[in-house]
Amino acid sequence: MSTSFFRADTIGSLLRPAWLIEARKALRRGELSVAGYKKFEDRAVAEAIALQERCGLDVVNDGEQRRLSFLGSLVETTEGLTRTTALTKPWREDDGGVEQLTLGLAVTGRLRRRRSLVCEEFTFARGRTEMPLKVTLPSPLMLFMFWSPEESRAVYRDPFELFADGAEVIREEIRELQRLGCEYIQIDAPELAILVDPTARHAVFEANGISPERILTDGVDLINSLADAPGIHFGLHLCRGNNDGRWLSSGGYESISKAVFGRVRNYSSFLLEYDDRRSGGFEPLADVPRDSFVVLGLVSTKKNQLESAEELRARIAEASKYFPHDQMGLSTQCGFASGIKGNPVDAAMQERKLRLVAEVAHSVWPSTHLK
């Protein structure tokens, strides 16, 4: 297990430029060649890396500019999913509203990997920066978003069989990244934090025949098994859903902290959402193993308002009551664009928030990189 940690970390997706979104539409209409489109992607990635560098972050990634969503490396490069608008999930808003949204796919066949997406992401990004480079991968349990009790059971009797196939897709991506020299992989597992909210847990899992209890045992063990590649630092990111500023669940980590933190011992660090009241208190940090590192996601990517540096420092001090101060870092609470549209934050505010992460982290912890 790697012991490299970064004080000012990045979570993943950055806002996609309007010209990149238009180029993707032109590609779909047949008005732009694949080669032509790749030039737009390359430019977007280069600009995303440059943004993170000038903001002073200690580690960068490619901003997930090549993906339709953060799930890209799991669903855009595999077969076994069919387009549908019938499968929806209840996404919630701060005003109390709930909107049933679809990701447009359902599992109707065996999941098989066709190609790698992250290898293109990593090799291009590696040539554009001398900074430490992170690659993000989704948890295979996120395939619950595409599990249809009516359609998927024809090929998978049990959703955990689907998750196991998804895990093999992610393992192959990790093996490829290891061969290419990647040293930092983040697994995004918002499905675990959905369990903290009884309403969301029922609507998302129980109503669809997926056992929450098994997610905290078999599912967590599956996630832990991914982090098995010598020389790579593995981080586990837990948030409560991120879709154009909407979210799936609300509540503190205390209902899952012992089950998760004590069971995923292959992970060196935990990147946790703590940007607002929905995240609960810092008390569950007491359940994180003391040989781990915690990245506090205190800066919101859902709101177009800049946090106060003084408030962030005060919250870091509060968190230090439950976990060693010297074993923490700072980040945004999630990515800025888990889907292609992105959160209701403008590009200027995105940059200000990333700068804030770096400035506060470096003032609180003068040592930016521990090894």
C-alpha cells in the first residue's frame, strides 16, 4: 500500500468548455470526424491540467474531459447496456424538490470490456504535466444505476453478479494503468454514502431488489479487492451523489463508518464529502484507521459561491478533534461535472474554488507532499 499523500487534492471532473460539448454533438451528427474531435478533447484536457497547475494543487488529473460522465470507463467502453429512458433515480435539490432522472442505459446483456478509456486519459495527460497525476475510476457497484429488475435478471440472476463483472472491467483498467506507470488511482463510490439516508436507501436499493446489508459486506469487499496493485496509491471517494448540482442522499457517515473504513484496508486514503449540513459531523472520522490519510471535501462544487478561508480553517481544526491533524488534506467535495452538463458553477468560480483549496491547504499544512 502506497503512502504518498497530497495536501491540496483534486477530486476529478472539471467543467467541460461549451466548445467541447458542441464538438461532441457535431461528432454524433456526423459533421466532425473522430480525428477532428480528438483535437478538441486534447485541447480541453491540456487546459484542464493547466488550470489545476496554476491554481497550485499538489496533484492533477485530466478533468475527465473525454468522458460523458464520471462512469465513462465503466459504461462507455463496455457492451451489455441498452439505451432506455425508463430507468430513473430520484435526484434531490436543496429546495426540497425531487426529480426522476435517467442516465439513459439499462443492463440487458453480459458486461464485457471492449476497450480502455483511462489509458488514453493517462498517457496523454502524462505528456502534458510534470505534476503527480491521478486517475479516477468508478466503483463497479455504481452499476446499480443501470440495474433493472425486469430486464437485467434475464442475464444476471443477482445484481452482485453484475457488480463482479464490473469489477473485472475496473481491474483490467488498473492493470493497464499499472503497466503505464500510474501511481495514484481514486475509486469513486457514492453508492456507499447513499446508504446513510433511509429514504434514498429504500428508493435506490431495496425497491430494486438490492440488499443494503450485502453492499456493506460483499460490496465493500469487492471494492477493497480492486486496490491490489503494488506501487499505486489508492484513494476511496465517498459523496452523496452529484448530478448538475443535484444529490441523492443526506446524512452523516456514522451509520456506515465502522463497516466501510474498517473493511477497506487496501486503501491508503479516504476523500470525504463535508461541504454542507447534509454531510453530518466529523465524529465518524474516529473510525478511520490511524495509518490512513483523510482528504476533507469542504469546498462545494454545487454552489456558485466562494467559501471563506477562515471558515475552512476552523472546520479543519474541528475535524482534527477526531482524526490526526497531520494526516489530513483538503479538496472540493466532489467533481464539478460528474455529467457532461456540469454543476451550476461558472468557470471563473471553479478556478477561485480550486485556488482556495490550494491556498488554505498550504497555509494549514506547510508540507504539501508526504511520503
